[in-house]
Amino acid sequence: MNRVSLIALGVLATVIASLFGLVLIPNFQLESMGPRSIQQPDGSTAVYPAELDSYLEAPGREVYRDLGCVYCHSQQVRPEGFGADIERGWGARRSVPRDYVLQSPPFMGTMRTGPDLANIADRQPSQEWHYLHLYDPRITSPGSVMPSFKFLFDTTVGEAPRAPLGFPMIPLPETYVDEPTWIVPTERGRALIAYLGTLRQPFEMEEVQ
Amino acid sequence: METDPRDPGRAADVRERAVIDRSAREVVLLWYGSSVFWLLLGSMLALVTSIKLHTPGFLADWEWLTFGRVRPAHLNTVIYGWASMSGVGTLLWLMARLCKIRLPWREGLILAGIYWNAMVAIGTFQILVGNGTSIEWLEFPWWVSIPLGVVFLVLIALTVKMLRTRREKHLYVSQWYLFGATIWFPFLYVAATVLIHSPAATGVAKATANWWFAHNVLGLWLTPIGLASAYYFIPKVLGRPIHSYYLSIIGFWSLALFYNWAGTHHLIGGPLPAWLVTVGTVGSMMMFVPVITVAVNHHLTMAGHFSKMRFSPTLRFIVFGAMSYTVVSVQGSLTALRMVNEVGHFTHYTIAHAHLGVYSFYSMIAFGSMYYVMPRLVEREWVSSRLIKIHFWACAVGMIMYWVGLSFGGWIQGLMMNNPDVPFMDVVQRMIPYLWSRSIAGTLMTIGHVSFAILVWKMIRREGAWLVEPTLFVTRKDAREAANASHLPAPATGGHAS
């Protein structure tokens, strides 16, 4: 065999080995894992993780992707004793592979310019808070460097608008505007908040060794 | 040295090289010229991104310029536009020179360059209008990234053909690296795209596929090209052979074996099987082998000749890059340790590290290579040594400022975040001065890029002098006087700029 073929085989072999080791074998280990039925204290059964509904939540995840939220917000809680994720209240337990089985792809993130969102639905259940925060993060969180997403809202100054059925109409705080102003989220804005409302990692879940 | 009219044997070599250079002219100039365009665009996107992080009101009302879109647009233009296209340019020229054959398939390579530009443009546009994937380093929609990877089959076939028809029997280590890179990149890009966008991988395995790829874009695509360039240009400019051929082969195979196992260190503390993260940490530690091998080899080649960096732009950029390779690799291995990762992960520390790799190491070497190659393609000199100086110092100072500011700031960010008594908003506020320092550093780097773009523009328009006197930082006459005065070695100059 000549030198050139030998190098080609060598470089292919090394990269295929790591593809197996880092991607295909873990996938083989985890692919049978799916949602699980969980007996709740009140006797009812919950399925976790649950599928996103295709009406608002799944489109909301697309908005999350499209606006690149993942570049500042992670969705993973590190274990106790490694960082302070649990002490900060970002989750009651560490994140485990089962939390992500339905996510394609998972938005686990690598940056925390903003806080982790793995359990944002439980940490901040107020929809109104989310709408104001999204419209201009400085309204709810002075000092924030998050971009404002005013393009996800229709704004009305003067008298209250008539929001379409199912769309909330939120007055902006008087300290923020001179004249009475209302915001109504667009379809995408409403979907994004619906998606954030699904972000929680509840129940005790086993780790994978 | 390259031209000495008093030596007829050398003169034949010079003619042969000129024929090879001429065969590569249009193709390499197209890839190089395009890369500089993407460098400028990428710098603009970088500045917008950076400013938004400390001044969130900046350009805030345009959805297509929201932070979460300009940031990936920056990354993809600099990686697939600037770094990859300049890399392919250098790769083609080096392969032709080292195989001692004329560059084949010129029309095809020009078409491939145009196609590549079109794909990067479409992909970047798709990110800005909201069709990016939000998968780091793979933000182009799959219908852009798969055609991008597939065009590399042409490059594989081309390098195989060139190696088979080579007229120089000996395979120099740069050819090993370049050949490896042409095989690795399309394999990684297509495999990762398929795994992430199809049901072939599920759940967190998609995340490991993501970081297997993203880590390897630097490790098995840009790093081999950067090292191939350093291995070629340092000995070439100095006029002395590489210190050890055997060390360079050890460096190559240990890189091939270990680099691609390090990717999961981006997921330490994450929801993965425990063994998988350990594998990533072990792979990162093993990286000390190729890194030390390369560092020793380059250092021993340079030893005693560092003063020549005063004269040669190529050498100055490339030695800066080669030293950064050692620093970034050692930092990367240490960052994979759990106790370091606990603080540095999720912070600007990682961003600083990434720029040390792609910019301080790879891009500086790419600049140095282009300073050497372009005059030989165009047969003209660079128009201004002052602009080269501005380019070097603006980029070098900007890069150091960038790295120091964000590494330090990121470390503080990590320490504060790991202390649950510190309110999160205090962390955000504490970062603002460091984020400003990044915008200033980025402005400096952009000034350097504009100087470089002016030089490249004038080079392509053939505004420089004929290749007689090389554009050095110090002219030969100055240098001779300086050497006489202080017994410094005379600069390594031939009839070409080095």
C-alpha cells in the first residue's frame, strides 16, 4: 500500500473512532430511553417529558431557535457541588438525559450571559411578567443587557386596543411611558411565552453512568 | 534563498517555482480575495454583537440584527467565509509547491470558490432572517451545510490526484496535515449535520454530536492548515530545515488520535452519561503530546533566529500564531479539568479561549501565509510596509486585550455565579467594563483588517512594485547598517518578500 492511501486510512480511522465513541455509542446507550409514566402523590399519572402542543408550544420553540435565545441562556442544571445552579434556585435537581429525550435538538446551551432557563416555567410563572420582560427587559429587570423584542408586539398609545381572542393586552407601567400604552403580543410572541411556560424539569430522575 | 542570478542551478528552480505560482494565480487569488471580504463582514458583525452586549439599545429595533442572530452570523462568516476560504487558498498553493506540480483543475476550483461564496452568503442570510438552527457552529440550515460539505469531495479528489502525480517523492509534514484536513472537514460537517437534523441521533446525543463537530472544526480543519503553514513558512523564511522530521510525524498522528476525543469537555457538568465527560477530559489531557511536540519542534527551528521577526512580516505573524497555538492548547487542556471548568464554563472565559484559537493562532498564521504567497502569485510587492505594521500591531494588541479582558472578566463572572449569595444582576453589571474592553479590542482588530484589506486590494490591482525589493519592516540597507552596528544577523531576504 502506498503512503497516500495509508495516511487517508489513518485519518479516517481516527475520526470514525471518535464518532463512535462520542456520538454513536452514547446514542446507542440512550436511544431506548423515552418518556416515563410517573405516579403522582394525588394518585394521578403524569407522563414526563410531555410532547409540546403543535398549536403554540412547538411554534414557540421555533421562535426561541430563530431569535437565538440559546446564545445567552442555557437549559441545564449542573449537579450539586458543581457550580451553584441548585443553590441559585435554577432547579431542584440536576438535569439528566431523560429531560431531553423529546427535544430535537436540545438547547442545552454553553453560555449564561443570562440565567439558566431549564425551570423558568416554575421560577417565573407570571405571563404578564414575561410579556413585559420580553418587550423591554429593563422594565422588569433594571440593569439587564438582554435585547428588547419589541418587534414581537403591537403597541397602542392612547386608548386600550381590542386584542384578538386569546391574546393578552398588557398596559406598560406609567413610569416607563408618558402616555397610557398597551402592548399586544404577535402570534410569535404569544407562542414564545407559551414555550417558556413548558420549561420545567420536575420529578426525581435517575442519572446515567 | 530564492533568486540569485549568479547561480544557474538555482535560477532553474526559480523558474520552476514561478511556473507553479502562475498556475495557482487566479484560483488562489479568488479564494484569498473572498476570504478577506468575509473577514471584513465578519468583523462588522462582531462589532455589532459586542456592542449589543453592553449597550442593549444599539440597533435593537431591527429583528434581523437582534443579538441572537448577529452572533451566529459573525461566527459562520468568519469560520466558513474567512478562515475556511483563506485556508483553502493556502492549501492549494502549498500542495502545488510541495508536490512540485502545476495546480490542476483550475476552472473547477474557480467554480468551487464561487459556489462556496454563494453558499456562505445564503447561509448567513438565512441566519439573519431567522432560519438559523441555533446549534453552535452549525447554524446554516442543513440544505446549505450539506452542499457545502459535499463540494469538498472535489478537494479530496484534487489532493489525492496531486499527491499521486507529485514530482517530489518526499512527503513533507505539511502535506500530511493538509491531506488530513481535506478528508476530516467534509466528513465532520456532513456527519454532524445528518446526525443532528435526522432521527439518527436522539436527545443529548445530538448535543454530543454538536460538540464533537464544533471542537473538531478547529482541531481537525483549521489547526492542521495552520500547522501545515507554520511548518512550511518558518523554515522557508529562515532558510533552514525544520528541527526534527520525526517529531513532526509524532505531532501529526498524536493530533489525529487525541484531538477528536476532546469535544465533550464542552459539556462538563451537563446531563450526559458520566463516562462520556471523562473521555473528553482524558482526550484533552492527551493533547499535551502533540502540542508539546509541535512547540518544541518550532521553537528549536526558530532558536537563534527570533531577531528575524523584526524584518519579515510573514515570520512575525506566523511566529505570533505558532506561540498562540501552544498557549491556547495548554489553556484548553487545563479548562477541561473539572475544577477549572466549574468556574470558566458558561462564561466569557470560553469566548476568550475560542478567539485565542481561531484568531490568535489560526488567523494570524493565515495572515502571515498570505503575506508570503500573494506577492508570488501577482509578481508584485506589497504597496506599504506601514500598512503591514498597522495590521500587525492593531491585531496583536487588540487580540491580547481581547483575551486578557474576557479571560479575566469571565473568571470573575464564573466565581460570582458560583456564589449563590451574589444576585445574578450583580454579575451582569460587573461584566459591563469587560464587555466594553472587548468592543475596543474588536475595533482595533477591525482597523487591522481594514489595513490588510487595502493591501490585498492594491495587490490584486497590481499597484505594488515589481518583485525586486521585498517589502520588509526594515529595508535591507537599514538592516545591514544595524547588523554592522550591533552584529545582528542580516535579515533573511531573497528577491521576494518573505
